[in-house]
Amino acid sequence: MNLEPTSQYDVRMLIDGTWVDSDDRTTVTNPYDESAVGSVPVATEQQVTDAVDAAHRASEESTLSAYERYELLYATAERLEDDAEEMARLVTSEQGKPLSESRVEVDRAVQTLRLSGEEAKRQFGEYVPMDAQKGFARSHAFTQHEPLGVVAAITPFNFPLNLMVHKVGPALAAGNAVVGKPALKTPLCAVTLFEYLDEACAEVDAPDGLVNVVTARGSTIGDVFLSHDAVEAISFTGSTAVGKYLAENSGMRELTLELGGNDPTIVWDDTDIDRAAAQVVGGACANAGQVCNSVERIIVPEHIEREVVEALVEHATSLTVGDPFDDDTDVAAMVDDDQAEKVVELFEATVDAGATVECGGNYDGRLFEPTVLSGVTPEMPAAKEEVFGPLLPVIAVENFEEALTEANNTNYGLEAGLFTQDLDRAKRAADEIDAGGVNINTVSGFRADHMPYGGFKDSGVGKEGIKYAVEHFSREKLVGFHAG
Ligand code: NAD
């Protein structure tokens, strides 16, 4: 990595093919020990506007073929793969997740770039039989896909690399120009990704401005993207509150919103409880619970509540909390004090409301022990809200009907999980749970990067997953040929 000017991760923004600074810079700190990792400029409104202008011009000038877009994305993947270990260390340094999880994130980002490159070559249209219309026997038509123009990609702190790739990869595959905007808590790996993209763009002779990244405050960026006519699509992953603001103000733009969740996982009595408990604990505690589709609520039939709770306790207490760079660490620090304080508040309010702490419950600054809570009822705060921390609230129900009602007892609808060996039960859950994905025999937190992914209700609109995002970032045009 060779970004100038001063230290390795004192980086700048890429606007119109040039790495630029601003008068205001902000330091990026390590969530675990609060050491400085690097710094980024804080973009002015004018710089964000300049980035959109540059992207607009580049989108009109670009003549990259599908094959060249594939080459661009593959070349970016190669660079990322070559620097994988360094990038994983950067993800851990700025975001705080254990290094083993960061290695998985980087590997997924490499695959997501390659999937995007492949998809660039698969933008097939459709032959439309115009002779199906009376009187048009000699007419023909087909459809073709065209890029939208400028795609704005706004990402949150929790998967700072792969979530940016999930937007930028498909947007470029479809032939668009992009303006990336990572979270200011975790911008460094995204800026580094744009360094690779910039180098790969030069190899295929892409115009300056095809890829831009601005490190801006959320309060600056939203309104610039919303008021600039050239922004044809906003792809946002983050909180429901910001997502709703964008939805209310986005006018005729294409919008993808990947928002919050309060995902249920049902563990039924016909499953291997130990296996289910191991996965539930993993699904609730990965990235210290800061995962949009993490297991937020565990729903069990009351006659096996004790057995499930004991299995959860066994797995939760086997996890090691600590330094994300230690090989033994399973659960590391939450991203900042605000996030940690919110988890403590929800935990204490749930205990005050009558829940029992089965294990954990201790915290020290941003470190929070995996905590199993039993006797949780649907109105308690840890059941009602997205916690985004390593809490495992167990809710007991009388029958499967009630389990499904409880699973749907939320404004969110991102993903859900069900452990069962019974086909009818699985089918019923798939049909009746109001969420963008229902995972049988695994947890809500399952995501493969090529699958369609996106929530219902307050969890968002539109789908990610490469093929689906490419469709979303394209428009379909009908070309008709009629007898002359
Ligand atoms: P956030 O909404 O605070 O920030 C997300 C991004 O939006 C950041 O880059 C931020 O700077 C920017 N932003 C803030 N205000 C803005 C505005 N007015 N206009 C435009 N952009 C603005 O979210 P966060 O705390 O970084 O992330 C956590 C949330 O993200 C959780 O709710 C989580 O569930 C959700 N999330 C969802 C998914 C998914 O795929 N559904 C994935 C990861 C995270």
C-alpha cells in the first residue's frame, strides 16, 4: 500500500482521479486500545459535489466493454488478495473484530469482486416475440441493459470492507461510475480498496472519476447526494433511522436500503440442541454482536427452555473475550463507547424488567461478556430492540404457532433461523415468517455473497447479492424493429 502523504494510514480521498486532502482531518482509533490507526480528511460539501460531478462526467465518457469491466474487477480482486493479511489487520485495527473474522471478511470481499466481474459478462437481454401481437408478424424486439450513471454507495462500520465491495462491485459491473462513502469510524480499508480500484482503472484506460471515495460526515453527505441531479442511485447500508430519511427524500432515484434487524432464531424440540446452541452462540457473538442479521432473539418451546439455556451457557462461557489480535479471542471490543453504553442500557433495563442472567453480564468499557438471559418476554427491551451486542435473550413459547407469532413480533424483517427436522414445520416457517430470508437448520446470521439479500418491513427495500444488485444498478431498454 503506498498512499501518501505522511504515515501509512494517513490517507486522502480519491476525487476525479486525484488523491485530495481537506483542511479538517479526523483520527481513526482502534476500538480495543484506543490507539491511533490513521486519519482521513473530512470532506466538505463542495468536495462531495466535485466527486459526483466527476463521476457524472466519467459515466458519460466511459466506453469500457463488459470484458474490460470484468478485467477491472478481477485486477482489483488480485490486489486485495495479494495484500489480504495486511488488509485483515487493518480491518481489525479500525473496526475491532477478531483477526480471524477479519480474514474471513477480506476473503469474502475478494470473492465478491470476482463474482461482480463475472456478472459484468452476463448482462443478457431478452428476445421479445412481437409477432405475438396481432398485426405485427414482421416485427422483432429485444431488451438491453444500460448503466444508470452515478451510484452513491454509503456503508456502515461493522463490515467496512465487504459491504463497500457489495455496492461498488455490482455498480461497476453494470457500467456505472461510483462515489463511495464509508463510515467515518472505519474508513481506512474502504479507502485502500479505492486505491486498488484506481490502479485497476488505469490498466483498462477508464476515465478519471469512474471511482471516487469521499470520507464525509453523514450529516454532510446525505443532502448532497439527495440534491444532486446526477446521482441516479443511492445504495445505503446502515441504521433504519437514516434509511427512512433517505427514503423520504430520494425522489425518483433508485434506492437500495439494507437496514437494521431484530432477527429471531427458533430452536425447536426435534433438533440437535447442542449443535443448534453452538451456532446460535456464534451467530449472536460474532463481531461482538454487531452484525445486522445476528441472532437477536432465541425462541424455544417452554418444555426444553432449560435444556437450551444450559447448552447456550456452555457454549457462551467457552468464548474468550479480549484483544482482537490474540488468536484465542472470540469476542472483542464494540466499536465505540456509544455502542457499548447502548448495550449496557438494554441489558440493565431487561434485567430490571425481570429477566434472569444465566451467564455473563460483566462488562468493562467496550468489552461485554457473552450474556444469556432467560425468562425474557416480548416487551422487554432486549427483545424489542436491535441490541447490536453479545446478548442472547431466550423467549419461551407454548407451541409452534406462538413461535411464529413471536418471530414476527417486530417492526424489522431481515432474516430468521429455524432448527427443526420436521419438513412441514420448516415449510410453514418459510411461508409465514415475514423476513427477507428464512434459514432452515442454521441461524438468521447466514449470508452467502451471491444470494439475494435484503430485508422486509423496517429492514429495508431492494436486494443485494451480486446478480440482484447489478440488475438494480441497470435500466432495461426495449429496442423494437418494425417492417420498413
Ligand atoms: P448509521 O446509519 O449510523 O451509518 C451508516 C452510514 O450512513 C455511515 O457511513 C454514516 O456516516 C452515514 N450517514 C449517517 N447519517 C446520514 C445521512 N443523513 N445521510 C446519508 N448518510 C448518512 O449506521 P451504523 O451505526 O454505521 O451501522 C449500524 C446499523 O447498520 C445497524 O442498524 C445495522 O443493523 C445496520 N446494518 C444493516 C445491514 C444490512 O445488510 N441490512 C448490514 C450492516 C449493518
